[in-house]
Amino acid sequence: MTTTGKLLDMAKKMAEAAAAKAIAIDVPMVIVICDASGNMVLFNRMEDSLLASMDIATNKAYTAVALKMGTDQAADLAKESGQLFGIASCDKGRMVVFGGGFPIYEGDKIIGGIGVSGGSVAEDMSVAQAGLDVLK
């Protein structure tokens, strides 16, 4: 079997599962997978998804890797009383502090991130989680 790279092969499966979930809930999404350095590996924009979601999904995947946590976890830390208050304006504005981005683990090691945007925070998180679930 010819492979395009381990992470890219995983990313394709993740994007397919995430897109299936987005279709099931009838919300067009943008799904992005990045590597452990925050570089994009896969970009999937569903028809009729929000144009703003292209940048948001990319930055959610990046944030999940950069902070080594889900973007929903970063939200609590980024509040005015939180330990990471002000983080949203760091890293040239790339930090996203609302749900929809998760790190991708292989064992205990972060190998990438998934970012999803296009619906509510809960919808984005459920679609991203569907992508992660194919790795189990």
C-alpha cells in the first residue's frame, strides 16, 4: 500500500469522520489538521461553510498544539481572572480561546491538532471529537 505519510493518512480519516458528523448535524464546517509544529497537513472546507471559518479552524488546530490543550480549556484560562489572561492577543492573534480545537495524541505524545469551525462551539467540538474518535 502506498502511503502519503502517517499523519496525512490519519488526517484524511479524521476529516472524513468529522465531515460525516457535520453532514449528520446539517452544519457545513471547515476542518483543519496540523502537525506538532502547527503546520497545516490537511484543509477541508465544506460547501457553504462560513468564510471566516477557514481562518478560525486553522487557528484552532494551531492553538491546540501551541498550548497543548483543547481550545475550550484555554477559554477558561484566558478569562480576565485566568492564568492566561491576554493570551488571545498573543502569537500574532493566532490564539483561539473557544472550543473546537484539540491536540492529537499518539500515546502520550502530541503529534498534531484538529480545528473545526462553522457552527456553535458545541457543534464545532462535537465534529472535532468525531474526527478524533476514529483514532481510537
